[in-house]
Amino acid sequence: VPGDRVVSVGARVPGRVKRYLVEEGDAVKQGQPLVELDDPEYRAAVDRVRARVASARARADLARAQLARGRELRARDSLSSQELDVRSNELALAEAGIGEASAALREAELELEHTVLRAPSAAIVLAKLKEAGEIAVPGGFSGSGDLVRLANMTEVRAEIDINESDLPRIHKGQAAEVTPDAAPDLHYPAKVVKLYPQVDRQKGTLKVEVRLDAPDARLLPDMSARVSFLGDPPAPGTVGPQVLVPTGAMHRAPDGRSYVWVVEEGRSRQAFVEQAGILGESVRISSGLEGDEELVIGDPPARDGQRVRPGP
């Protein structure tokens, strides 16, 4: 039962890992801090650029005052128009300097903010990929810059490979039930949400995903599970007696057809049937059986007509 999304969170700026704020198995919320990097040089950069912004604003204030005085002098014909244009240009350059320094300040503040790695979404911490004191570098070869691996468990899906012969009985939106191998007494309602577009030629299977309706903390990423696909509910007014067969009595022929072994007068007979879905530990049969037959459950007979005896 893998998480819908397993992501690795890596450093966006280079630095030494100062400390981890989470441990493996912790549930984290979106935006929660995960890792802190050493940040003195980034704080110094912010202070340095803030000084540049203050300096640019001071130059702009001086240029603005000189332009205002120049306009007064020009009105009294004590300043040439060329000199007035120079002062106007100096003010424009000073204001542009403010914009440039402000942009550099935002960049420096953003780099400082990136020294704290935060969770992109609600998730569970799967692993810490480096130790405190190691150097973190953005990117890197084969994810070497990753620091934390998270699994988004708010939406849990189970993956299963379906034989090609079973595909006509599987469709998107179909109800299913997921039972973890670690807890066979737990049954989670689910629905088919994805059928992959390509069949695995070597295995003759298609990968299908079902989404659990109400996952809980007992489910862990990459757990093994058994998926039962349920038949569609019958149309209103068509509900009647149903033939149910234990799953242990069902077999599959090489051509993909389903069959059971029926016991008649103490001898076995192979009977092909059509399935109409699964109901708990039983299979619904739409044709091939009347419902009053005796069936062989477990080890099948070797051939038609073999004598069989009732078990204990």
C-alpha cells in the first residue's frame, strides 16, 4: 500500500545541516519545519543588502532635493536646462538603484528562508537521508542533495497487477476491498481509480490502482495487501437469490475461463462458470451453477470422473 506520493525534500541553498526537527515516523503538517541549515552567512548577506537599500534611498533623497532646487533656479533663469536634465537623470538612476537593491534584498531574504526546509504537504517522515554536520548541496547526482523523504498518506492507494483475462471484469470506479497482510482482520473499502494504459508483455498483466476511502495510521507505505474487487450492485428491482461459491473452490483454466469441480454421485465433474464479482470470501456466480451443487474445495481432482469422498 504505497503512499500516493513519496517525495524527497532537498536543500535549495548550499549549507551545513545544523539539526533535524523531526524523526522517522513523525506525522507533519504542510509548512512544518523539517531541517535547519547553518545560516550566519545568509543573515550577513541580508544585512549587507539592507545597507545597500538604505544607501540607495539616501542617494535618491539627495537627488530629489537637488532636482527640486534646480527647478527653482531654472525658474529664475539661474540654471541651464541642460543642468536640470542632468539632475533629473540622477534622480531616475537613484530610484532605479533602489529597485535593484530591493530586488537583491528579496533574493537574500529568500535564500535565508530556504535554510529552513519545510514540509510541502501533510505527510509522514520515512527517512532522514543525511546526518547533522554534513554538507547539503542543491541538486546533486542521483538525489544526493536530498535530506528528508516523506510519504503523503492523506490519500492511500493500493497497486495490484491484474491478469489480462480478468480485465473485462475490472473498470474504473468499481468498488473494492483492501486487506493488509499484516492485519488480515482489517478490511478497508476502496475504489478503482486508475488502470495503466500499457500491459506488461512479459507478465501478461496490467497495473491497477485502488484508492482507500478511509485510511488510518495502521497503514504504512509499501505494506503488502490483498485486493478484492467487488461486483457492481444489481439494478433496483432485480435483486433475487444469488449463487455464492467459496473462493477456495474457484479455479482458472489455461484459456482464462473460470471453473469449479462439482461432485455428482461421488465423482468429480469440471463445470465452467461466469463470475459476477466478489462478496467477502465468496464469489458471485452468474451462470454455470444452480446453487444446490456439492463442490470440491481445496486440492482439485486430477481429472473428470475421479471418485471423491466428503471431507471431515
